Amino acid sequence: MTLAPVSGQGEPPPSRAPRRSAPAAVGGAWANSARDALEGAVTAIAAAGAPTPRLDAEVLLAHVLGVSRARLLSDRDLAVAGPAVRAFQDAVRRRSLEREPVAYIVGTRGFRDLELALDRRALIPRPETELLVEVGLLLPRGARVLDLCTGSGAVALALAHERPDLELSGSDISNAALALARENAERLGLRVRWQHADLLTGLAGEFDAVLSNPPYVAEGEREQLAPEILRHEPPEALFAGPDGLALIRPLLAQLAPRSDVSTVALEVGSGQAAAVGELMRAAGFPALEVRRDLAGIERVVVGERGG
Ligand SMILES: C[S@@+](CC[C@H](N)C(=O)[O-])C[C@H]1O[C@@H](n2cnc3c(N)ncnc32)[C@H](O)[C@@H]1O
């Protein structure tokens, strides 16, 4: 996870300059052209300091009107009228004044090929976490895979979708997150075995691979987190003691005697890869590979059980 918030749909913001500002566009109960409403929203969201105001405004307005972003920008006759006026006002208020992430406002987030339902029960899946899925895709046919700290179920569900031959489990300490993961699985028609557990304690079954994006933000980094994260995402999904390794350390200690597990892949914070690599080696997973995210940060550490 980066310390910055996730943007609207994980896409770079368009570089067009605003046509003109229309501050009253999200204010009244009358119909506005979608373009004017959009400009008013961009102004409000930018003034609140959110990093991708135009992208956010487009995603929110497209969601409220039930149209694609492409139509929003191409259909000059599109209007914001009736209940959509209030709905868009509310969405812009949440994004600007409350700095609520777009994914929680629209209630969905794209991850790999899936559209996941999202709310405050779970962390918003980040693009860099797709690296864990890429590790899973390389596993042998029929491998038993655990997505530990599953949150919304993102990693387990993406693998269930892309590699139906795998035997997938997802676990979390949060019953609320697990409920969301189950809802996502049902809606998407994907089969994953969900379990409530504190790391590996009380977890049933054997696994060939454990993939995990655990909480790894150091307590001291709290002040650097964007308001979107700090105010809205679940704290139990974020923080892990003074150095950010408070969960990874006991997890690897629990994995050390597990002869069933031959592959471990952990997402880590910026600057943590070397320390986590050492802990993996000490736990009996010496063959290390480190995968970098799109920003070049060492993001996922992969260990294989030594012969
Ligand atoms: C960083 S989030 C990752 C969520 C999801 N895998 C993703 O990448 O979007 C970490 C998750 O770990 C869970 N968690 C925190 N402590 C845990 C523990 N001791 N055992 C199991 N899960 C834990 C949190 O509830 C949260 O859902």
C-alpha cells in the first residue's frame, strides 16, 4: 500500500484543463448540464486538496447518472436533474469535505478483471497488490493457496477467477471484512473457502502457498497517511507496530514449522523488503525473489522452502 490515497479507478487523471468553473453547478435543485456540474465538482474537490479532482469528479458523476465516463464527456445534452442533483451533491461533499475515497462512495473497485464491492469493512485493494496475484498465477496446477489477511477477498477472488484449478482459501481476523469477501464471492460466483483466524492460529487445512498483504504501516508513519486512508480505511488493516513488521514477524515464525507450505509471498512497505527477506530466510524460505511495483518500490517478497 502506498501512503497516498487510491485514485478514482486506478487510472491516471486526464490532463485536459477545465473548460470553465461553475461553482454553483452542484448547488441547486434545478437541472444543470453535466459539463457544468462536473466543473463545479472539480473545483470543490480540488479546493479540498484531493490529488485527482477531475478523475474523481468524472467517476462520481458517471456513477450517479449511471453512464460511462466516455458518455459523460461526449454527450453534450447530458443533464443532472431530479434526484441525481442531490445524489451528486452528496457524493461531492463526501469526496471533498470528508475526503472519503471514491471507491467507498461508489461502492466498487476494479481489481484485475473483477469489479469488487467495497465499503468501510475492508481496505480498498491497491494496484500493487496485483503482484501477489501474479505470484499465484505461477503456482502448479491444483495448488492449495491461502490468501491470508484477505480483506475484501481481492487476491483469492482474482485467482479463483483466473486459475479455477487452484484450491483457494481466504482468511482474516475481521469478521466484517470476511462478510464482505463472502458477498463478493457469491455475487461473482467464485469458489473460495473463507476462514476466520488470527494469522495461522486456528486455521484449518494445509496449504502449498501462502500469499498475504498484511498490515505493514509503521505507527510512526501515521501522520504521513493521506486523510482518505487515515479517516476512512479500517485501522486494523493498516498498522503493524513501531517498524511495521509486528504481524509479519509472528506470521513467519508460525510458517517456519509448516512443512506443507512451500511458497510464501508477502506484500511489504517501502524499505521493508530486505528485513522481511531476512525473516523469510530464518523461517526456512531461502530462495528469495523481490518484485517491484510500478513506482519501482520493492513490494512483494517471495520465498521458496529450501530443499
Ligand atoms: C492491508 S489489508 C489487506 C486486505 C486485502 N488483502 C487487500 O490487499 O486489499 C490487511 C488485512 O489484514 C487483516 N488482519 C489484521 N490483523 C490480522 C491478523 N492478526 N490475522 C489475520 N488477518 C489480520 C485486516 O483485517 C485486513 O483485512
